[in-house]
Amino acid sequence: MCSLTELDLSWNLLHAAGVEAISRALHSNAALLTLRLAWNGAGWRGGLALGEMLAANGSLRALHAQH
């Protein structure tokens, strides 16, 4: 079985709600190693959700979340 190890969702206008949804989904994900969410307008709510996800997810090695 193949596992998704890298996901680039940069420049998709996800805003806070989208980043929060992705963060919830990745709390228990053990396969994804790199996540790119740059330029999505996540704001402080999205940043908080990403921080909570990182505290729970031990497999993610790279996160790109500029702007």
C-alpha cells in the first residue's frame, strides 16, 4: 500500500477554517512527512490549530506555513 508522504496545498485560499480542518485530520496521521500550506491566509486561528496538530503528530518532519 502506498502512503502519501508529501502534500503541497500552498496558494489555495484555505483561510483559517481550511487550515483548522486539515490540522484536525492530521492529529493522528502517521504517514505524512512534509506539509506545505504557505500563502493560505491561515491567520492566528490557523496557526494555533497547526501548533496543536504538531503537539499531537509525531511523524511530520517539515511544515511550510509562511503568510
